[in-house]
Amino acid sequence: MKPLKKLVLILGDQLDENGAALRDFDFKVDEVVMIESIPEAQYVWSHKAKIALFLSAMRHFAGRLKELKYPLCYIQSSPLSIVETLKDKIVREQITHLICIEPGEFRLKLEIEELAKDLSICLEIREDDHFFCSHQDFNDWAAGKKEFRLEYFYRLMRKTHHILVDADGNPEGGQWNFDQDNRKPYPKKGPGIIETPALFEPDAITQEVIEFVKHNYEKHPGALDDFRWPVTRAQALEALHYFIEYRLRHFGVFQDAMWTDTPFGWHSILSSSLNLKLLNPREVIAAVLQASQKYALEISSVEGFIRQILGWREFVRGMYYLDMPKLAQDNFYEHHRALPNWYWTAQTHMSCMKDAIGQTLRYGYAHHIQRLMVTGNFALLAEILPADVCDWYLAIYVDAIEWVELPNTAGMALFANGGRFTSKPYIASGAYIKRMSNYCESCKYKPDIRFGEMACPVTTLYWNFLIKHRTQFESNPRTRLMTANLRRISDDDQASIVSHAEYVLNHLNDL
């Protein structure tokens, strides 16, 4: 009897030769398929650097599979969607069994399941093993809970995986969370010399991809002149080593700091490699723990970094699959304003937005505070439609895959799900941006002015938001002090704030 052929689909964010998709692969009859789909970069208006990163990493990975003698069908530049291209191959070759790792987008998972049903083929979707917490484990933890908080999940993960805990399960350093030690701005004179992260000159494959993207996605946002992202596992490992050796020791204390023309700070710049599966989070954490012992690093830096990977990254992935598709539709505040045009151009008078979006267009990158407390904070205060904001984040950042982008944007930055896994809206006035950066020094607007021509739009919209949602904020112990500050503002000034905010909201494109 002839052996049964199985088709193994590997997506662009599943580039691990040891991944679950290739488990039990039969080299005699099975086949791998990888698909470059032009529409996949167009359903959101994707940054050129994001497109180039995915295509270059995929082509390099395809080369690695060929070295390992995997039978591979690599489809370049398909004018059809991934599922339509896959359907064409399945029908043409009369394939009856399809294997894939669970896609990082709920939409694509449903489309693949529907395809298998329509074609009456056997589909095996394997769970992505690049995570510490399985879906079942997360669902078991979430069962019966009315509120979902990172801190409790994070402690469980630490204990379960014996990371930064002693033999009795107590936290190293005497506390679970050193977040309070990791919120300092740069010194007033600036950040000083910062070790540049590991950057990689484009090789022949990447150069070919860059030219392809320039030609085929000419009108897409962003630039490619500074494309230096890791596109292979070897490069990703080198980037990890470099961060640990030269940047980790300063990461913690300044992880929330911002400064003009300082796009990377002391951050690891490893998220794209983790999300493409060029790196495994287990090896990243193991390397950090080893370095911590070797160099006697501050526990605050080590814990702060590990919390992002073992805690928040795992947590938002669990919440994504728990809450989809509702999460993508949530709009707690019923915001419906259009995203300002300058989110795509950085042509705004607001220095904070100009710098954060400008570097985003140049590199496809901004660190978490720029995303949360600059671009995200403004989008919430400006009452932008959450779906439009989420599409922007998904399109514009090289590390954005929906399972990680959507919970961060809709759930944390925009409070669109009403605080299902955050205890308060993350909003701030221009005073916060002034404290954490030097942006305000070169800005035409003044962060301490609440209304009028010179008023910082962030400040105006912040106080307007508090006035509009005073009842909600006063009912929450974590936000009650924010509305208490309204009592220090006269009724006349509050009326002026609301009036000026209405003008700002109606002229967002002119800011």
C-alpha cells in the first residue's frame, strides 16, 4: 500500500526547523509548502521593512530546509491569499492531509479550518511549542476568574518553571516585581553613549528582497535604507549574545526612558526574532539567567526583562486566544474618530509623536513606552476608532503579529475591552512625556498648559478625558487620585478645557 502523503504548511512566523510542524515528518513522501502571498501584506497597509523582514527570513529558512533535504515547495509572489494559494495546490495534487502549527492570526486559523472542511481533507493544527504556557494550561488558570491580572499569572509561571525563585518557591531578591526600579528617565544631559544593538548588513538574498519590496510595494509606508534586522537563526543568536554582553546591564533602569533620535535605547531588539521563531524564549531566558550569575547583574534589570517574556508575552498570547474574535471588535468607550493622517507620515508639530512615528517609519520599531504612552495614549485620548489603531500597529511594526499586537493595542493601550486584563486605562498628560523624555524641549506646544493655542494637545485631551469619564475614574481606587486633581481646576477652566478639546478633536490632522 502506498504511504500517505502529508502536506506541511509553514507560515512566515514559524521559522523553526525543530518546530512542531516538522515533527514525525516522512522524508520519503511528505512535503513542506511555504507561501509568499502578496495580499497578506496588503490587508493592512504594511511597512516596507516588515514585508522585507518576513520575506527575507522566509527565503533564508527555505534555504535551510533545502540544506536539510526537506522536500519543499516554495511559492513566491502569489497574487492570491495564503489559503487560496494553498487550496490551488491541494486540489491540483489531490492532497488529503494537511499539517500546520496554529497560526498567529485568528482570521487565518478560521480560514484554514474552513478550507479543510470545504475540501473534506484531514487537518491537523498543532499547538505552537514556542511558549512556556499551553492553551490548556492558560485556560485552566483563567477558569472561573472575573478579572485577569498579569501579576498573578506571572508569579505562577515563575514557580511552575522555577525561574528566579528559591528552593521554597520564594522570589529571588525578596519580591516578585521590581517595576518601580525600572522607570527612570535618562539624566538631564541625555542618555550618554549607548551601545548600538547588533545590526546586520543585508546579504544577497535580503538585497534581492529589498529591491522586490521597493518595486512591488512602492506606495506602502516606511523606508528600507536602514534595514538591518536579523533574518536567520544565526543572526538572531548573535543579536541575543550581543544584547546580553553589552546592553542588558543598563536595560532595566532605563526601559521606560525616551530621548530624541534614540530609537533603541538599551532595549534588546529581539522581539522580531522571537515572534518569527528564530529564537526560543526558553533559550533567551536561560541566557539571561546565566549572564546574571556570570556578571552579578542587578536583579531589577534581569527580572524586568524576564517579566516581559515569561510574564507579559505569555499572558497576552493566552488572552488573545481566550477572547477572540470579540477582542478585535471591542470598543468600550465607543470611539469612532479617524486615525490622523500623520500617523503614516510623522508630519505633525507634536515633537513626541513626530519622533516616535518618525523612527517607526524609518526602522519599523518603537519601544513599549513609545507605543503605549505616546502613540497609544494619544489614540485613546483622541477617541480614535480602536480597529483603525490596531490595524496601524499591525501594519507598521516589524514584530507585530496579531496574537501579540491586538491584546497590547486594544486591551492595554486603548482600554477597548473595558479593562478585562488591565486595572485602569493607561493615560497621561504631557507632563508624563516631559518627565520621561526631552521631547517637550523642542515642541511648539507646552505640556503644562491645558487649553489655548500653546496648550499641549496631549494635556488638553487628557483633562478632557478625565472630565468626560469622571464617574468611571472616581469608582476605581487606582484612578481616583487622577480625578481628584480636577478639583484643583476651576469650573471656568474646565469649561475652557472641554471647549478647546472639542476644537482639537475636530482638527486632529492639523496638529
